[in-house]
Amino acid sequence: MYLKALAASGYRNLATFRIEPAQRFNIFEGLNGQGKTNLLESIYLLSAFKSPRDARAAEMITLGEASASVYGEIVRRDISRTVEVQLSAKGKKVILDGKAITALPSSFSHLNAVVFGPDDLGLTKGGPQPRRTFMDRAVFASTPDYLLDLKAYRQSLDARNKLVRDMRERGRGWRSGAPVDADMVAAFEESLITYGLRVLSARLRFLRAFTPCFQAVFSRVTDGELRAELSPVLSAHLDPQALEDDPETQREAWRQLLARGRDADIRLGYTRVGPHADDLLCTIDDRPVRTFASQGQHRAFVLALKLAELEITRQAIGIYPIFLLDDVSSELDERRNAHLMATLMDSGGQVFITTTDRRWIRVGDEGLQVYRVHEGEISAADVAV
């Protein structure tokens, strides 16, 4: 899989451009604020039809312009496809192979991409939401139908949350002492549990396959000096192994937990347990990364997560996804940067790397294209430093 051509107009601060990237390594060099990150964002937009920075469509349009367009020609297993994302104040329009689609497909099988940038340090430094998002995106990359279960779960969760809020506003349950309509709530909970168990099971299957891969990458990045672990933290306190061996018992345990917590949920106005409230505990040498890791360890941990995501996606779909690395070398010390370059050389797939100094990017000249980015202008540069 590789991006054969990339073009954009009216996008962020970038001047209108069209490039034909190399199939292996593409380096974009320039000072900060020139548009390098915007270029990677445009590639990710072609993959997921949204910004990795969760920007709205209007925010990705050049100031003073009414619209923007990003276009890509993609080769996947010798099959060529085209994708265009058109942006306006009204939102996005996606055109696949020349045909507009009215609803985004459940499976984005045209282009897979993994992105790593400085903002991804929130995976280990922030609250649970970035870690849940990381798992959901990684599961979806290898199991496209997962998105349908995740959407169904969120719809069931929204329905139950609306119900408990309505009960609170009407003064039912805990406030007035009137009995809660248990049958009505239970009916909503069955759907919540059904789809919640599917989401939870998919995440746990992913973690079982992903964790050994991640640990191997982390060991390489850190010269085997540190031991990393990933452990699911389930808000419903279900047994991960029992979910596989005896799912009906776990279903009943979750059902009872929701029933016992209904009054408290009505009082608070939301559902407190389920995949939407789960977390992923990240540790180094049995100590939580979030509170005990150094800045360098945070960077190494997140980078290993992304490199492992690259590999686990390859194992699932049979080809490497595109890898987008935003100014990663400035985030690593010289030794860890050397390990990163060696890992990229040993792997496959198309790689896009931004940097302020390409001397950090030591990947050899074979299959390499270098570009210079200056004030939004993208131009080809000599490969030799």
C-alpha cells in the first residue's frame, strides 16, 4: 500500500501542490510553523476522513478561502484507487473513485495510516480518553466491523443516559422516593450490555495480540533496560479471562451491577460503568507511566505503541499501513533516534517524516525523496545532505 500522488488546494497554510511521493521514505524538512504538520494531516484526512487533531472542516480551509480539497491516488495490492475530500463551512464531502458517497463506509479499506506526533504524548500523560481512542482506532484498523459495534454501543449508552437524566429531572427515583421504572431501564440496559460486551471483547482480543508486540518494540527502543506492561482497567470490574470462557456469567454480573447502580446513575445523570469509562494502565517496571515516567520514557513508550500498531495492523491486513511521523527526532535522544531509524529500515511500507533537520533522519538514500517546506510552499530537494 502506498500513496502514489498527493495534491491539495485551499488547505491550511499550504500553497496548492501536487507531489508523487517515494514508495518508502519521504522527508519533509523545514522550520517550525511552515506547514509540515498540515501536510501529514492532509494524508491522514484521506485515510480516516477526519483530522487526527479533531479539527472541524472549516478550520482546515485556508483563511479567506471558501473551500479546500485534498486528493490522493492510492495503490493497494496493485489496485489503484482515488480519493478526494472536499471541505467547506458546511462540512466534508468524500469522493471515492470519482463517485461521491453520502455516508462514510464502515470499512475504510482504501488507505490505512498510523500517525505519531508530539500531541500523542497525551496517551501516557493525559486522562483515559486518549487511551480508549488509541485502542478503538487500532482495533478498527484490523477489524473494520468493530466500528459498527462501537457506534451501536454509543447509541445505547446515549439512550440510557437520556433516560436516567429524564428520571432525575422528573423527580423520580432517589429524589421523591418513588420507585424507579426498573423494567424500562432494564430494556435499555440489555442493548447496552450486548454491544458493550462486543466492544470489550474486541479490545481485549486486541490487547492480547498487541501487548507482546509492543513489549518487543519497547525493549528494542530502550535497549532492553526497561520493562513495559499494558493492563486493561474495566470499570464494570468484569474478569477479562471469564469474558472469553463464560461470557453469559459476565453478562449477568454486568446486568446486576447496572441494577444496583441505577439510583446513583439517576442522581448523577449518566451511566458510570462500561467500555466508555474503561482505561488502559501503562507501566514501566511496575510503576504507572503517567505519574513516574521521565519525559524521555513517555516519548519512548508512546513511540513503541505506534510502532507496534504499525506491525499489528500489518499482521491483520497483510500489508503495512502508511506511517506518518511528525518531528519525532526532536522528541528523542540520539540513541533512541538511532533505534527508531533502524526499526523503520527493518520494516516496510511508505513513511512520511517531518523534521527541522534531516540529518536526524538516517534511513539511507534508496527509495528516498526529500522535500523542503517553506511558508507553505512544498518543493523537491536534493537527497544528499
